Amino acid sequence: MFSGKRLKIDKTIQTITLVTGVLAFISIFAQLGFYLPSTTQLILDNYVDQIIASLFVVLVTFKFFFIRSKAEYIKENPVEFTLGTLFVLIVILYQIFNYSSAHYIISFKLTNNLIKAYFIFTQVYILFNTLLTLIRSREKGFFFTLNPARVFAFSFLFVIIAGTCFLKLPKATLIPISWIDALFISTSSVCVTGLATVNIADTFTIQGQSLIILLIQIGGLGMITLTAFITLFIQKGFRLRDQFVVGEILDDAHISSLTSMLKNIIKITFFFEFSGIILLYFLWNNPGLSDFDRIFTAVFHGVSAYCNAGLSNLPQGLQTPGYSTFAPALIVIMILIVAGGFGFYTISDIINPRKKNFPRGQRLKLQTRIVILSYIVLIFVGALLIWVLQREQWSELPLGKQIMNSLFTSVASRTAGFSVVEIGTMLIPPLMIVIFLMYIGGAPNSTAGGIKVTTAVTLFVSLWGFIKGKERIELARRTIPMILIRRAFIVLISSIILIFTALFLLSLTEKQAYFDLFFETVSAFGTVGLSRGITPFLSGWGKLIIIFVMYFGRIGMFTLALIVSEKITSHNYRFPDTTLMI
């Protein structure tokens, strides 16, 4: 009897959730995407938004009164309960302060803005909750039943397609853009590349630029990581099957610590981004910008820098006069780039308080030490080589500016894509150093791209060991398993094939200089975003080729190999050995 009643209640709750989710999507899509007539906007403000909020309150009330433990419900659903309670308070607030008189503490305009912000936040929450409920109830129709490699790849593809559609909405752009340009910018944002076929500042509205920030954030964290955290945030936990999927994607075999790792990823991300935003806001004290523009510019670059995206909403990027020579802000951006490229596991290992009592040589994992040492060598040796090879062209610049240009270019080449100098005017020799840095990229499980520094170190150590005739490959008194060496060589060969194929196709479709095409291809593969200035002038086919390179460069060549191949099988037999002339 009780189970039947409970089933009916659950079905009612699911129906209300679905209805509110659909209404929330319609409201957000219409208001943020289209220029609506005043009458339509009035209907949405006065009726649809209030209906959504009312249905949400009914939903919260249902859950609250039909659950056995009220305290447990509040503890497990604090956001949901708070939003439901706030609705009642907002109704009271609106009745009390529904006046426009100046002597009131809270004006009518401020009250309306607070209510509008509440409706938007509630609708976004409802939308996410509805999507999660729908996925769980219809999981066989979604890609979460696939293996983790396919989940990772399809999640990025899904966000790219959705971003393309949203960037084509009237309110997203100041001037209409083609579908191929919308797809290119969406891919560049989600894959945190930074290449752009149009000027961000001159093409996109605040809504469009906000969407680009969101796409960068999703791409930087990873769709599955972000979805898993939202699941924890809204539904307080996720199933064992989901944990295995997320664990495989994060390359973390410790399922028990997965929840804390996800939380740490979010904490680390928003700590660096928020710190960077605050510092950039105060450092970029441009008198020509309003407070909102200063905040928005700081937010855009804080997120873009930490996620190693390299996109900018300044008219000329960081080459804009006043920004390219302001060292304090450039140092903040470089710190954000390095922090994002270090990877979540590296930073977590560095700040782990439990390792203070460990012996000095054991406080950091071997991977962490490899990442730190690799970064130090690549950044400073790269900067030195760039300065030595480029100093003749920069001879008229002050020495401090030359050093800053070299250091920033070396750091940005680690897949960030910002530039304070015109890359198209640089000499070929220093650009070869930049290409090498772009190809290697950052650390694994980071916002950076490239083949990753750990892969490069594994390849170098393995090659040196093979040359010396060693049967086992060792590093720092540790043996590197053959499966890791196999993965490293898969990444190497696959990346070379991808770059060569893309370069061959671009040479057929484009009339640009060969070196410029080569630079553009490696930049796209490493999800860097540095360009010799040819991106806006690529043909439709050329843009499509670069889009594919950005996508495969972001999901990783080893992930691609896993997608197109089955698991490794072993056989009990062995064919006779043969000889080949090498």
C-alpha cells in the first residue's frame, strides 16, 4: 500500500520536474537568445517565470512533506530547500518594497533586479536537475552506457554542437556570422584552443561572450568532470557505474577518493580563477572602461588564462596598447597559465598537507616532480632560446621588454595562446622553438593540450634506454611499465599522422605560405591558439580541417586510439620470429 503511494508520488515529482525543466529551457532560450517584443518579454517576466518558480516550490513542498526525515532532506538538498524558501521571502519582499520612492532603503528597481536574478538562477538549477533526472531515467538513450573513452569524446562533441547553435542566436552576435564560423569559435572555446576566425570583441555581444566563457570553462574542466560535480552538488552522490566512468576519464583508480578529488578539482579551479579575476580587475584600472566592463574583462581573461584557452575579448587581444606592456597583469596571466597547465593532480600533490612529515625526497610523487622539472626547463630554456634567436629584431626594445616578450611567449606556447607580440612578424628560428613547445604542451589531467610533458619524458627515456640496449626502461629508480611506453608511442605516431594529414589537406585547399599552415596545424593540435594571422582567411574546407585537428588534439590521441580499437587481447600462441633490414 505504502510502496504504491510512494511510486505515485515519485511519478508526480518526476512529471513536475520535467514540466518545469521544459518551461525553464524555453524561458532562458527565448530571453537570452532573441530580441523579444515588449509584450512577449512582459508575459515571460510576469507569468512564465512566476509559473516556473511556483512549480518549483510545489516540487520542493512535495519532497519536503512526503519524506520521512525532514532534517535529512534539508541536509541533503540545501540549495533546493533554500531556493524554495527564498521564493516565499521574495514574494514578501516584493509586496513590502513595491515602491519607487527614493527614500526607501531598497528601491523598486533593485527589488526587480534581485527577483530577476533569482528567477534566472532557479531556472538554471531546474534545467540541470531536469537533465540529470532525464539522463538517469533514460540512460540507455544517452552515451553514458558507452566505454569511458567514447563518453569523453562524445561529451565534447555534444557541447561543441550545442555551443554552435547558441552562438548563432540573434542576441549572441553584433553582426551575423556563418555556421562554419560559429562551429569554429565553439570548437576553439570547448577545446580551449584560442584560434578565432572572427574578432571576439567586434563580433559577439555580452551574451555571446558570456557563452564563450561558459564553453571555455566546460572545456577546461571537462564535460564529464563538470557533470559529475553538478550531480554531487544537486543529487548528493552518483552511482557506482558513473564512478567507474569518471574514474577512467580522470585516470584515477581509487574510486573511494573520487568524490574528494572532484571537489578538489573544482576548488582548485575556482581558487585560481577567482584570485586571477580579482588581481586583473585592480591591475587593469583603465579609466576608459566602466566598472562592468572592467569586471567582465577580468572574468573573461581569468577564466581563459587558467583554462589555457587564449581567447580575449579585447579589441587586439593582449596586444592592445596599454595591456601588452603592463608587466604586473602579464605576470598574473602567466601564473594562471602555468597553474592550469600543471594539472589538478600535480597541484593537489603539491598542497597536500599530509605530506609535511614525509622524508624530503618522498613528499612529491614522481609524476609531480617530472611535471615541475619539465615546466622549469621548457619555460626558461624556451624563453632563452626565443630571446637569443629573436633579439636582433627586438634590438630597439628595452631589455626588460625583450625579456618579458620572450618569457610570455614561452609560457603562452604551453597551450595558452595569448600573445603580446605579433607572431606573424617573428623570425622562423624562434618560431620553431614555439612549435616544439606547442607540440609538447602541458601536464596530464590539466587544461593544457599537446602530447603532454609526461609523454615526452617517457618517449625520451625509452628511446635512450633502447639505444643503450636495456631490457627495462627505468626512471628515478622506478621501472616504467611497457603499457605506458606503448601508450606514449601511440600518442607520438598518431599525432604525427594527424598533423601530416591535416597539413597535406590544407596544402590542397589553401593558398597560404607552407610554414604558416604548419604553424597553424601544430597550434590547433596542441590547442594553443597562437597564429601567424591566417585563421580568418582560411577557406571553409580549411576551417573544417582545423576544427577536426582542434577536436582530436583536445580529446587526446590515446583516447582516439581507444575509441577506434578494442581492448588488447592476448594469445597463447606465438609465430616464428623473422628478420627485417632496418
